[in-house]
Amino acid sequence: MAVTDALGRGPELGYWISSEEHPPDRLVDHAAAAEAAGFRTAMISDHFHPWTPGQGQSGFVWSVLGAIAARTAALRVGTGVTAPIARVHPVVIAHAAATVELLMPGRFFLGLGAGERINEQVVGRHWPTGRVRREMVEEAAGVIRRLWSGSTVTHEGEHFRVERARLYSRPDTVPPIVAAAGGRKSAQLAGRIADGLVGVAPDPDLVDAFEGSGGAGKPRLAQLHVCWAESETEARRTAHEWWPNAALPPALLGELAVPTQFAAAASLVTEDAVAEQVVCGPDPARHRAAIDRFVAAGFTTVYVHQIGPDQQGFLDFARRELLDHLSA
């Protein structure tokens, strides 16, 4: 079962498409604009809810990906990330991902992760522990790969049941799977089951755990939050308004159940606290330094998430100041 090279090898700068902040049609516009600006790869978030009500959006990622496939010619795009926990069964994920790969051959990759309560508990099931969710991701990845191989799958696992499922519309060359990790155990899991790693902090220990568990030589992807604006004052204000969850403790991100709970927690977050987590302002040196920290930690592609409405302003800035930085 051949796997596409949709991940690239880096070092490379990517663009993060934020489903929580923008309506679906604008997400498609942003993907096309990113490709026009010179980005070669992007990731798009897969959420049922936004983090806070003020962000205001959360379209169905698989529909958006179909539209992005039609509007772009070369941009490689992956989900950041899809949770095979409760909301979407692994059979459905395998089906959706195979269809997207057919629509953008060689350009799609599937990101998998253990998910958050805010998105997964909407179907009314018990919210599992982190250990159980890691087990579910591992089991789901196996089911997905078997379906992509063309097999008729019957599966009686610890967490999932599949009965005589077969994909008839499937690509000859399948997309790679990357797995998200926030700690050593999930990084080790990614090394065992995935074609790449996704991280959110410039942590070399995470990369070491991934590589030591089978990930040596595989791509390592990272998300970096920034807020470009004409002034640092404007950027700090925008970041605090649109993405206060950046300053919340990581333990809360997986456990709060609804956007209003995130808003309540975020009401205690100061602008200074958000600015400590988000690169704010127009100074290219600060943005490049943040990118360099991920590269120094061992990441091969850094996906930059521009917070707030002004995506085109950021894309113009990135074209001028950032896209050639890693190649240089």
C-alpha cells in the first residue's frame, strides 16, 4: 500500500486554516490565497464547536476540504486533527479521507488525535481518560489503514466494531497519517503508528520520544500561533479578543465541555498572558525567531496560525518576510 508524499520533508513553513474563526466559504478563500502567496502546505482544524462563542464558527471540515480541492492546484492539506473517539467513527473517517485524496491526489494527509471533550461529548457518550483515548487512536488507525488497503473489514476491538465494511471509492496511493502529541506517551504512540508527528510546543523531548519509538526520519509538524497587525498594540488586542484560550492551562483544553465554559475561564485571562503565548505584531524578527525555535527542537514543518480576521494582511507579510526564511 503506497503512501503519498503529501507531508514533504522540510524545513518548510505552512499555513493553518482556522475553522473556529471563519465561515466555510472564507476558509476556502483563505486556502486559495495561501497558495497564491506561496505556501505549499496547510492544515485545517476539525472541530464541532469553536473554543469560545466569540470565535463564532465551526464548519464541517470534510465539506470544506472538498471545496479546497476544487479551488487549489498544488496546496497540500491535512486535518489538524481529526479525533476517532466518539463523534466520527473510524470507518467514516477512512471513507471521508479516501474521498478527499481522490479529489486532491497526492495532496492530502490525515491528522489523528485524542480529541477534546468540547467536540466529542456532543454525541452523549462517556468521556474517556487520556490512556483510553490513546488506545482508541491506535485501534482506529489500524482500521483506517485496513480499509484503505481495499480489504473487507470485520473488526471486533476493544473500542470499535466494524462489520463487513469495504471502501469502493479509494485511491491507489493512500494519504499519510500524522498523529498529534502533547506529551511523551502520545509522542511514543505517534512513533509507533503514524507517518509523522504533530506538536504545539517547541519541545525537543517530544521529538526524541517520537523518534525513539519508530519515528526516526519521519516528518514532524508543528502549530505556531501568531497575530500579525500593523502595530503590536493592535495585534495584542486582536489576539486577546479572538484567541484567549491560548493562555489557558493545557489540562483544561481537553476537559471543558462547551464554549461558554471556555469563555468563562478565558474571562480571567489577561492580554499580557495571551501575548506571552502568541507572537504579536509586525516585527519579522520575532516571527522568525519563533519559527526557529520549532526548527531547533526538531520540527520539519511549522504551520502558522494567524489569529483574527486579517488573513490577507498576514499572507502578504508572510510572502514578504517569512516564506523564504527556512529555505535561506
